[in-house]
Amino acid sequence: MPTDRDTKNEEVVLKGVGAAPGIAIGPVFLYDREVPKVIERSISSDETEREIERLINAVERSSKELQKILAFAQQKIGERRGKIFEAQLLILEDIHLFSAIHQRIRSELKNAEFIVADEIGKYQKMMMTSDDEYMLERAQDVDDLKNRIIRNVQEEKLYSKLEGSAIIVSKNLTAADTVLFSRNEVLGYASDLGGITSHSALLSRALKIPAAVGLREATSKVQGATEAIIDGYNGFLIVNPSTATIEEYRRKQQRHREFEENLAGLKDLPAETLDGKKIDLSVNIEFEEEIEFVILQGSAGVGLYRTENLLIGKDAFPSEEEQFQKYRAIADKIYPNRAILRTFDIGGDKVLPQAYQETNPFLGWRGIRISLDQPEMFRQQLRAILKASSRKNVGIMFPMVTSVSEVQRARTHLEMAKGDLRRENIPFDERIPVGVMVETPSAAVLAEELAAEVSFLSIGTNDLIQYLLAVDRTNSFVSELYQQFHPAVLKAVQFVIEHGHRRKVWVGMCGEMAGDPLATVLLVGLGLDEFSVIPSVLPEIKKIIRSMKYREAKRVAKKALAMNSADDVKSYLIEVMKEKFPEISLEN
Amino acid sequence: MVEKEVTIKNRAGLHTRPAATLVKTAAKFKSDFHIDKDGIEINGKSIIGVMTLAAEQGAKLHLRFSGEDEQQACEAITSLIESGFGEA
């Protein structure tokens, strides 16, 4: 991987957040959204009416611009999302706001731009004091509107200097910018600021334009650069990519394009083998906003929602109400399909709100251990999840379980939380499915005993492999020993599936292995009931499942299980894939 | 003058659409209409003001109407808020 150095024409890789999937390669356009400069200027009393007239004209022009953007947005991205611009239009019709502005121009004898900036700025400041993400984004919309009016007052025409197709890099792209640009041939978006929930990120996804946001230094690093790559799957912006990097990404792009084409036909089809074995194909999600995209991908449900994502950027645990709102939004969006919410998995490599030090965090205080030690926090979360389950499409899953008693204790807390809700007459799913992650060797060995306590098991391969093989895969001295096709891993997976089935519970997998196309045939052959994968690989995995026979997959699994090394298993699986699925590329 | 305490019931709170409905309803009446939330007072006929309140579910608002149709205005606005703006 090239290093991040600020040398002209040298490849620079910036890591941000993938906001809209896809890969874009092309010329860079640095978009400097000129914020109009507002100069305070005194005017004479006989100038005021002309000043106000200029403002009224500017508001009218702004309204026409926004209506155009709105019409365009509705046609291109659907009515519901166009609502963002409707709010701005409503503000333009706010008689009280503008009569206050007119009044101030008359009494303070200042130019219109200055009063507009000051008066609207007041509301903006109030919005900025909120810690609600929604309000902060509204403040951004109001800022956008304010600048539009000012720009029009200054009779500056908004025009886009963009010509031809390009990757747009900016400090912060507003929703209006995103839609306007999409008229041109925009290849992708990259911005310094912006989280995954920002409107432009949502719009990019709806418009199917790859985007990476939160890159911090994107605008400074692309100064003077001619070409860039956006990897919207992983949140990379690569400035001045080398020929080798471009080639690598062209291949990835081609591969994704082919699958996109297949996608249309696959979307509504079940994940079912040629001989009729149905697989439950779900996705892992990090953010609520991903769900709409996931539904487009034809997912059956959410196999894993990592609730610890609610803690990002917070220094305290979110309240029960805050959690409930989030969980319910997820459950509602995926309804009638199921969403499995995993209770906080903090510790290990995931940071706790309050910083703490452990010499060996992976063997330390994490997952269910923390929850059981913090019963109040745990009960709050369980109550929030239960409340979100009233439509009976929510499952609950405990991470980092190592013993049966941990599950029993967690279930006791769950029963107490249920009791609370019953007393308060709050509806919830009395029979909410409960499952455990199998991600420790002890949980794997105890699969049958754990299965007796729950409704499902979900194998978390990332941690299971690390613990099973005693390898920290972030440690470059030993990372090569992290092998997902290690015979011990295969045997453990087989053992968990077989013992789960003995207790008639379904067994799923939500680790990276579930999303590796090379492992699909093997895992189906081992009898895995559910795959929970990252959204971008879902169509590929579905395609593989739909092209195989369960009978054959079982033979492949049996043969792989008899092998003595990870390399043998891997070459065997590559051989199988080449023979059965020559069109599927196995590079990552 | 008529005054009234209300609690926001709908899940989304006074976000864009409910705020627009509130302002549109208020505009049907001649009376002045002010909303006070946690000491911040705004004009209830101003959409940007109502949006700024960021009134979430459970927020308590103090409504104040004054004018010839203050009674009717108060009833209309109160029932709108209490019905949760027709949201589910």
C-alpha cells in the first residue's frame, strides 16, 4: 500500500467512509462551493425600498431555482427524498421571516445581504447548538438556502464550471449540489466532511454514484492532481493512482459491473440451490441508512446489526429512548423481513465510551461480559430492543459468549426486561428469537449445549479464527497464519452446524467467511442455514447459491474436510469454482 | 389572550412536515401565535422558527394566542398537536 505523502504526482491514498458503493476512475474536479462574501454596508433611507425590492426578486429567483431542483430531484430520486428541498422552499415563503428582514433593512439602514445573513444566521446558530444529528443537517440546509439568497441578491449566477465527466471533490457537498451535478456526467463524489447519514451520501446512493465522505484532506490532496479513484465500497480516495492501481481498480470495476447486470434478474429470486435447498441470505449492516440500499439488493433481512455503532462519537451510552428509536427504525424499514440486533460488542478492538486500558483486550472485558457486569446498561438495551420487536420481526443476539451460564444469565435479564414492559403495558414480541454468536472456541465446543438455550447460533468467523488459531491478524509477524480454510476452522464450523441442528436450531454465519465467494459452496455443503454478508457481495453469493446443487456441495465439503492443510483446501475450492463458475472472478 | 401547555406526541417531533402543517394551520387564523419551549420563544406562524425549536417527541410547548379568533386558533392548533399530526 502506498504511503500517504504529499508529493506531486505520487499516489496518495485517503481513507474515509464509503457512502455509496461503486468504483469511479477519472479526472478530478475540485469543486469550491463559493460561499458568497457578505460585506456590511450602510445605505441611505431613500435606498431602502430598492434594496428590499432587490431582495424580493432574489427570493423569487431562489424559489424558481429550488423548484427546478425539486422537480428534478423528484423525478430522479423519488418524491420522498425530494422533501429536503421542500423545506427550503417553505422557508422562502415564510412571511414572518421576510417581513422581519424588511423591517430591519428599513430601521438599521443596512444592505440586504447583511441583514439576510444575520437574521437567518440567528436561526442557524440555534440549530447548531442542538446535538441532534437531524437538526445539524437542517442547519446545513438553512445555510445552503441563505447562501442561495445572498448569491442571488448579488446577482451572481450559480453555474457549474464542470465540463465533461469527472470525480467531484469538495469540502462538503450539499444535497442540492449532488442533484445538480448528477445532471452532468458525475463519476463519483468525495468530500472532506460528511458522515454516512448526510443527505448527499443518501442521494449518491439513490443516484448510484460512488461516493466516499469524511476524507478530511481530500480537497488539499487533490490540488493540482489530474486523476483519482473513488472506492465507494471501502471509502478510499486514491489521488494520482499508479498505472498498476488503475488496472487493479478497472478489473474490480468490471467485475462489479457484471454483477450489477446480473442483479436486476436476481433481486427478487430466492437464495435457493438448483435442487431446492433454501438458504437464508441476509446482510450485516453498520448504519440504519444502509437498509434501503440493502432492500434494493434483494436481501432477505438483516442478519447482524452491530448496535455498538450507536456509540461512535459518543462519550456516554445512548439512552433507552435513543436506542429504541434507532432499533425501531431498522425493524420498520426491513419489515416484514427480520432484523437481528446484536447487543453491544465493545472491548477487544472496539473502543468503550470511557477509555480504559487492558494488556490483552481480546482476552479481556468485552461483549456479553461487559453487559453482564453493567446490568443497568444491559437492561436498558434489552428493553429498547424488546420495544422495537412489537411487529415480531426482531431477533436478539449475544456476542462473545463462552459458557452456558452466561446465556442463562443474559436470558434472566431479558425476562426481567420483559416483565418491566408487561407491567408498563408496552407491547413487544413475547417470543422474540434469542441467539448467540459462536466466536470463541469454548462456544464452538459447547454448540449443542448453547443451542439448547436459544433459537439460533451465528458463527462469527473473524474472532473464532483468531481465537482458534491463536493468531492476531493485525500483527504482521503472524497474520499469514490467519487462515479461514485451516482444517481446524472447517471442523469447528462443521461441528457447530451439526450440533446446532441436533437441537433443531438454525445455524448462521456473520463473519467475513460468509461473504467470501470461495467459501460459499463449502459452507452450503456443510449445511449452513443462514449467511449474513456485507451488502456489496450479496448478489454474488446469491448467484453462487442459485447455481449449485446441494448434493454436490455436500460432496465438496466432505472432500475439503478430509484435507490436511489450508492451502490444499483453498486450491481445491479454486479448482471447484473454476470448473463450476468460470465467470466468477476470485480476486478480492 | 389564551395560553395552553401541550406535549409533542408524534414520533418524528416537529420536523419539517409537521412544522409545515402547524404553520399552515396557524396561518388560517388572524390571531398572533407564539410558541415557547425551554425559554426560547418563536413566532408560530414562521416555519423557520418552528423548525428551529427542534421539538422532539415528549417536548413540552407553551402556546400563546392573542387576537379576535384566539379561542378557535388555540383549539385547532392544540388538537393538531395532540392528534400527533395524523402520524401513526
